[in-house]
Amino acid sequence: MNDTLEKPRALVLVPCRKMDDDDDDVPQLSPHTLAALQEFYLEQQQREGMKTSQGFNQYSVGSIEEDWQLSQFWYSDETASCLANEAVAAAGKDGKIACISAPSVYQKLKEQDGKDFSVCILEYDRRFSVYGEEFVFYDYNNPLNLPENLLPHSFDIVVADPPYLSEECLQKTAETIKYLTKGKILLCTGAIMEEQAAKHLGVKICKFVPRHSRNLANEFRCYVNYASGLD
Ligand SMILES: C[S@@+](CC[C@H](N)C(=O)[O-])C[C@H]1O[C@@H](n2cnc3c(N)ncnc32)[C@H](O)[C@@H]1O
């Protein structure tokens, strides 16, 4: 366990003044608000406690919390591992892997600390810039607006999970994927995108079914254009 990790802080409550106190401009919390606040801090403490006891590190899946405004739904730990292992196997020795809008796969690859592959993360959410030079800001609306050091057809495999289940989003992300990959593609998206995925990327649905850390209303699937271990 890492001793330098900050211990959860205790909840400090400011005593409520009675209504008949002289100084009645001191803000007061209603019992209901106070209870909600206590519950919030308790949950926070539990989350922090869990992170510490589970040997949390900066690459743990979920270390950066989901922001639903950005359509962020993280994979379960098993799914992230499975996709990371598949990417390593497909990339081969000293292979180069690009993760587009799929930060959990990047994190899982880094957690493995593998020496015989390199990886970069293309993401819209700048919180992932904590990962330094391997982070590349990416907005699917400008699919080819990429730094010069990302050369065309320079990645052995591109793993992508576009943020929206729309043809426009898939088509634009597909432009980036096709620009970066030497050939191999591993796409994760909704089951309803099967036809469009085949049309824009020539990928076929796999037997493996990805899972998320929360239950999602939409069924998700993986798609590849090579003989993968996901069937
Ligand atoms: C459906 S999630 C896929 C995450 C994946 N399940 C994982 O666990 O790594 C979509 C991803 O797209 C990213 N995203 C949101 N807006 C984007 C944009 N305009 N361009 C590119 N990516 C975007 C989100 O930050 C999120 O990581």
C-alpha cells in the first residue's frame, strides 16, 4: 500500500446555530441538505478507501472518473484487459498501438508495463494529458487534424471507441483510423452500428461481447478486420 496516498478526510460539520441566535446572517443548512452532504462525503470516503486498498495507481481503469457529458462509459476491468491483450497480440513484437477515444485500453496497456510495444492515446478529454507525451488531443470533428509526428499508416493496430452512435461520428473517426493504421482495426461501438462499421471500415462483428463498469442501455460489440482472438 502506498503510504503517501492521502487518507480520506473526516467530515467536519459546522454546528448549526439556533434561529434565535443574534447572528442570524450565518448560513445554515437544512437537516435534509446536511444529510445529503453527509451521504456525499461518506461515499467519497468509501471510494477513496477502496482505491487505496486496491493498490490504486495512475493507470488504473477508472482513475479518471466518467464524465457523462463527454459520453464516457468505461469498460469493466476484464474487458479492458481483454482488449489490451488483443491489441498487443495483434501489434506483434515492438508493435505500435493507437487508442482513439478508448482510454481504458490505453490505461490497461500501461498498467501491464510492457516493454515490447509502444502506445499513444488520442482523446478529447484533456484530463488524460496527465499521461504526458503519449497523450494527443483529438476531436473526431477534425479527423485529420493530428500532430506531425503521427505519421500516416504508422500504427500496427488502431483501437477505437467513438463517442456517439451516429454514422457521422463513425465516418469521421474512421477517417482517422484509416489514416493511422498499417491495416489492423479493432473497433468497439454499438451493435446497431454493424452495417455502418462494415461500410466505412470493412470490419466484422466478433463473438466477444465487451462489458462496461455500469450497465448501459445500448448493446455494445467489437468489430475487427483481421483474424483476432476475440472470436
Ligand atoms: C463511449 S466512450 C469510450 C470509452 C471506452 N469505453 C473506454 O473505456 O475506454 C467515448 C470516448 O470518446 C471521447 N470523446 C468525447 N468527445 C469526443 C470528441 N469530440 N472527439 C473524440 N473523442 C471524444 C470520450 O472522452 C470517451 O473517452
